[in-house]
Amino acid sequence: MLKAVTSALLIPPDAWDRLANPAGQEFNPLVSHDFFRCLEESGCAVAKTGWAPRHLVMEDEAGQITGIAPCYRKRHSQGEYVFDHGWADAYERAGGRYYPKMQVSVPFTPATGPRLMAVTEAERRELASGLIALCTEEKASSVHITFLPEQDWQALGGKLWLQRTDIQFHWANPGYGSFDDFLASLSSQKRKNIRKERASLAKNGITFHALTGNDIAERHWDAFYEFYMDTGARKWGTPYLNREFFSLIGGCMAEHILLIIAERAGKMIAGALNFIGSHALYGRNWGAVEYHDNLHFETCYYQALDFAIARKLARVEAGAQGGHKLARGYLPQKTYSLHYLAHPGLQRAVADYLAAERQGVEAEQQALAAHTPFRQEQDF
């Protein structure tokens, strides 16, 4: 049986986490029940902000939950990082109604992870079929499953589900013992540039603190929220996350959080929020109230690498966008999304567009990879 519920709080946390992060597999804190609960309890991902929860739940005959798809009924395309504004404009110019649409994702979080949370491929296919039925029931134009694993993208892509790709930049750790080991793997010029960037901040008296667990206090969240609001307002107008959200995740997810704080003359001036998985560090948000050359690179990238090396994490995922990450050891990786559009004409038009776009993404990835910062004899 499939049903849609209007809040993650209506789904037992143990059932959610059992499917989102199965025992013995890679743990991703960004798909945990706690993360979704904090988004909803804080009022960030709720109907008022255009993210009305319609989480699809699948149960067996005994009433046990066997599948979950975190889904939202949306009246805009903000906070998704897979852009369909052009589709919406074209459809509405032709007389259609693109919103509401159904969005299967982690709100405001461009990080790959399970979206059709079930054990078997057959159960994931059943969830995907249920999402199409939910789209009809909600009188929505479409369903979008974003940042899902490549395996599910390959298995479900086809006539009903259109396939889309994009590029992010991830850093891979082959087993470095120190940051200097990482630097030694780079070309001479790139190595010199990074050392110069790091030294410039030390000369300005800027220090960095990597905080996790109980080391993170409300005063740190106060400062970070100020950084986040300043940078977010300048980049996209209205930031998506409110102050309460940070207190909530600090209260229930502190052991999975890395908060980098930069200080100068005893004042906190910048910060970066990361989430710690079993295999990966996920960079999420950053901000600053003072502006110094290379402050962004150190706070968001080099501090993350230092932490990942110390924790022996396999990779750092630095979030959306950013070709500047390439020179700092972050290499291009594809991301994947699936799209169902109820109107046959719109479906055909978007299918043609995506076929060309996928070719462009493939060419871009190859071109970027040709400019790797690593020494030529390195094999990454």
C-alpha cells in the first residue's frame, strides 16, 4: 500500500533511518530523519515556503514500512539546484500550468543520496510508479527526482522518466597521511599557489577552528547565521534556512557536523558548515562578514581537506557549481536526476533538450578533467 503523508514527523524515525541508511552501507546524514525533521520543525521546508511535504510511504500487508520517497508539492523551483525555470516558462507561455509540481529531494541540499528509499529495485520501481500516481492525484505537472544515485538513474530512466546529468566537483582521498601529502600529488605550480593562499591568511592574523559535537555552542550558531545571511542575501536574495534550523541540527546532529570558524583579532569573521558521513564530508553553506583574499578557499576547501584526511574519509563533496574548485584538487563528477512530465508535448520537448544537454555535460566533464591539477604520473 502507498500513501502520502504531510510531514516527516508522521513517519517513525527508526523506519525512515533503516531505509535511508541501511546497516552496513555508507552513512549519509543528509538523508536522516533528523535532518528532514529539522527542516520541517524550523519552518524552512513547509507549505508556507512553497515546500509542502507529501512524503510517499509504502507498507506491506503487515503494515511495516518498506519504502519512503521524501517528496514535496512545490509552487516554485527555488532551492533545488537542478534548474527547470526554462521548462516552466515555456510551458506557461504555451498556456499550460507548470506549478504545482512534485519534487523528490532533500530541500536546499545538492548532495547525492537515496531518494527512493527501499531495499530492492522492485520496491524502488513501485515507489517511482507511486510518485506518478501522486502527481495525478495532486494535479501537478511533473515529478522531479534530483541527486539520486547513478544506479537508480540507470535502472529507472526510460520512456516515462527522462534522464538528466550535471557536474559537481568532489575531492578524492586515496589515503593521504597529511595535507602535505596531498600537495605533493599536485603539479609544482598548483602546489605553490595553494601554499601562497594559505600563508596569506596567516599573515593577516586569521586563524581557523574546526568544531564538532559539544564544541559547537549557540554563540557559534549566532555568528554563523550572520555569515550565512550576509552571503546568502548577496547571492540569491532571501536565504533558505532560518536561525532556528541551525539550533535544531546542533541539538540532534552535532556529532555529524563540522563547523569551521575563522577568527581575526578575537572576532569570528567567517564560517563553513559541513556534514560528516561515514565515507564523505559534505560541504553545505558558508558566509563571511569580512572579506580577505583566499578566505573562501581556506574556510570551505582546505579546512575540509585537512579534516577529511585526519578522519580518513574517502571524499569531500563541495556542493554545487564552482569551476574554481578544480585547481584545488576537486575533480568533476556527474550528478543525476529523473523527470516525469505529465503533458506528452512537454515531455517530448524536454526529452529532445535533455538528449543534447547530456552530450554537452559529457563534453564538459572531459574538458575539465583534461586540466587536472595533479602531476601527470598521478592516477586518480
